[in-house]
Amino acid sequence: MQLREFIHAGSFTILVAGFLYFFVSTMVWLMIGALAPLIAQEFSLSASERGLMIAVPILAGALVRLPLGIAADSFGAKRTALAGIAATIVPLIAGWLFGRTLAEVYLIGILLGVAGGSFAVAFPLVSRSYSPHYQGLAMGIVGAGYLGAAVAKFSGPRLAEWVGWHGTLGLAIVPVVMVLFLFLLLPEPRTDTLPAKTLWQYLRVLKTRDAWWFNLFYMTSFGGFVGLATFLPLFFNDQYGLSPISAGNLAAGCIAVASLVRPLGGWLADQVGGMKMLFALFAALGVLSFGLVQLPPLDWFVFMVFTLMALLGMANGAVFQLVPQRFSQEIGVVTGIVGATGALGGFFLPASLGLSKDLSGSYGAGFALFGMVCCLCVALAAYAQKNWNHCTIVVPGSTNAND
């Protein structure tokens, strides 16, 4: 496939807008995690409290993805994006001017969830602009917007040394406002809305077995990615004694690798089939996760976690190569449902790592639990291949849609 062919196969303007919206929203959504070492020091938090503080924005983002996905289908992804961007400014202002107690920090994290919900809006916006043949690459490019998390981890601690963590949240308002103006200028997409449906009609997709498989796969792949993305700065600081800036640098590198290879995962899934990709990726992820249980020396840990994050990024791309093909008429709501369960996985991983540390004195049990979930996904992917013809999802309307 030629690059020029891909660019002209859909709306490149919408692709760029969707990427930037997702990039900035992800940066803001995970900013609390980037600033966690400084916030935890200020409030003298335990490991469990630190894990919960990091996980709260992820949980809030999970809960808001479904309603935003339904809104994207019903009112248009552009209008929904504008509302979501405007709402994101509110917690940033609150973090800038308030956040003087731990309860206020938790509340700011909850409100930042609307930025995490951008996933359920950016993906339908771009998906409807590209044919099924290009879904893997197009969704992978939008998903590379998770580079915003790397920017948060890299720049957050540095800015905080200059203006404090409150001022860092205030500065984050600037790129959010810039994206808001970009969407105000964006032409109305021609296929931005679908015929009106009732809530039950939207949620009928939950009756399909495929939807639940996608939920588990994405809860593991994206949950693992975003959970580690938010927890790694704190982990490197606590486990290996790195400074907040050094910990943020390593976390940013891991996130950047995972984000950059997401389009590769989608493209490879286009070529060989999404299920074959997921089977191989989850098998490798299980091996690596169990290798992290012993918390090896820093050099080995960094190498292994970089590899693990890259595989998670590719798995994310493979899942969303499959979703638009299987649920093309419900892409907004299915993206919201699958994205919500993925973010829930991101909530449980930091929480379980923090709880593991408090109960056993080691983070190892948390990595072991994640490894077991990856093994479950391997078994389900192997089973799914028997039902989906050579790992290919049939477009709805055909006789083998697996309803």
C-alpha cells in the first residue's frame, strides 16, 4: 500500500484533527500520574493511596466513554468532541487554582476523566472517513495519539520544578484551547451521524459474544498500557530510587515506543489478520509479565518493560483493526464500551500494584496477576480463531457475522 493511496483513501484533515484531539486529551488525562511523585510527597501518601490517586482519572475516563460514544453516534463526533474539549478545561482550572487537599485532588482526577473519554469520539470520527481496508492503519495512527502520555511524563515533572504541579496543570490549558479552535474550524464530516436509536438498540451489541471478547482483549492490552503508563513514574521512583525527572524520562520512553508501534500493530493486523496478531502478542506478553515478577536490576527491568509496552501498543492496534469491521454500524457505542473496559483495566493495574506493595512489600504479585490474565487471552484468542475464518472478522450484513 502506497502512502499517497492511503492519504487519498479518506479525509486526511479529519485524520490529523482526530490525532491531535486524542494526543492533547491523553496528555491531560494522564497528567496526574506524571506529577504523582510530587503530589504524593506533598500529601505523604501510602503506596495504596498513590495507586488510587493515579487510578482515579483512568476509572473516570472509563465510565464516561460509553455516553460519549453514544453521543458521537447520535449528535456527531465533531459536536461531541467540542463539548468534551470545553469540559476538559474545567478540571485544569481547578487544578491550577485549587487542589490543596487530597479530596480535591481526587475530584480533579474524576473531572479529568472527560479527557480520557476522547477515545470514544476520536476513533468513530476517523473510522467513518476510511474504508474497512484501511481501518487498521487509520485507527493505529489515531491511537498513536497516546504519545500525549509520553509528553506528560517527560514535560510534567520539568514544568513542575519551574511552576509547581498546580502551575503545570494551568499551562496544560493552552494546548487544549488550541485544539478547541481547530475543531471549531473543522468542516462538518459528511458521515458524522447515524440514524437515531434508542439506548437499548445501542446496547444490544452486548448480546454478542464478539463484543465481550473484544472487551477482555482491550481490557488487557490497553489496560496494561495505560495502567503502566500512569504507574511507571511512581514505580521507578519508589522501587529504584530514581528522581521524579529520571523516572518520568523512562516512563515517557516506554509510552512513546508503545504509541509509535500502534500503527504497526494495526497495519500488520490488516495483512495477516487481527486474531493471529493477538494470539502471538498475548503469548509474548504473558512471558514478559512473569519475568517482571522478580523485579530484576534496573537495566534488565527497563529493557523488559520497554518490550512489554511495545507489544501492548501493537495489541491495541490489532484490537481496533477488528472492531470497526465487526461493528461498523455501531462503531461509536462499541468503541465506547470496549474503550471503557480497557480503561477499567488501567484502573485495576495501578491499584493492584499498590495493594501488592502494601500487603507483601513487593510489586511482584501485581505483575504475576497481569501475566495470568494474558495467558487467559491467549486461550481465548486460540478459541476465537476456530470461529472466525482465518482470523478475519466478517463485515456486518454477511452470513457469518457471528451474532
